[in-house]
Amino acid sequence: GLPRYESSVFFRHNKVQKDFSIRLIREKYLPAMVTIDTNLHYGMLPGNIGYIHFGEFGMPVSFYANQLKKILGQLGDAKSLIIDIRNHGGGDDQVSRYIAAQFAAEKKLFMTVRKRNGPNPGDFGNMEEWFVEPVAGHSFSKPVVLLTTRWTASAGETFTWAMNTQGHVTQMGDTTAGGFTDLISR
């Protein structure tokens, strides 16, 4: 019955995200935006710059595989892309790695995971290395700007890590929320 307490001063003073609006993007910058669902939008900005918004990575990999094939088919000739995850609520780390691979130019290590697997504080399994690597013949490796805010969390953060290993990606905006976890399914 106790109220939620945020240890972050930022989140104590900012209860609602105010620095992102998909409606504003549509009205001011991208009137021909295509909406696939409430968390996936795309379109072409003036100057041949593609735009993709991911609000979460909560759908199965197969959903993103089908949608990204269509999206990148339409935006593949763009001279650059903006990937917007400013209101990213999270999802599945496997999905974030799959999507990052669509924009990878080279194989890079982006995180290591070691999961606790027993009752004692020192009970850990083997170290697991997570790599992002290009999808043969399909990766978009032209300049990419990745937009983040303090509201980018969880799988949005592992996606940010993977994307930041690539030399053609520039992250812009605020730091991410610092609220990620690699969940263990049991």
C-alpha cells in the first residue's frame, strides 16, 4: 500500500513523458507517416531521409521480420535514417538484437550476461556474449541517427547498446532510463 518511490531525481520530477509526441511528428514533419500499430510507424522525410519509430519491442521476432522487410523495402533508398525510440517502453532483448542487426555493418559484441542460477549470492552460470551482426544482403548501413530520451528503457537500452557499436550510427538526445534487465524465464 505504499506509494511508488523513484530513486532518480529526474523521474521524481517528471511523472509523464513530455518530450515525445507521435501526433506532433505526423502533423509537423511527416504527414504521410504509415502507422503499422501504435508502436511502429515509418515514412520518408524531406531530403530523402527515412524515419522509423519503435515504441516497444514486445511483439514476436516474426512480426518485426515481416514488417521490417516491408519498411526497409520502402526506405532502403533513403540516404540516411532516423530511428526514434524516445518513448520506448521495452520488450524482448532478442527482438532488440534482431532489429539492430537490420542496421549493422559489422559484427560487434554489445553486451555480456551472466545469470544467477542458484540460491547463494555467488551462484552464477556461464558468461554469455551478445553480438550484433549484419543480415547478409539486407542491412541498412548508411548513416543512422538514433533518438533516445530518459524514457527509453529496457530492451530499448540493449538496442541502443547494439546500435552504438556501429560506426555509422549516431545517438542523439538524452541518456536512456537505466532501467534494463535481461529477464530469466523459468
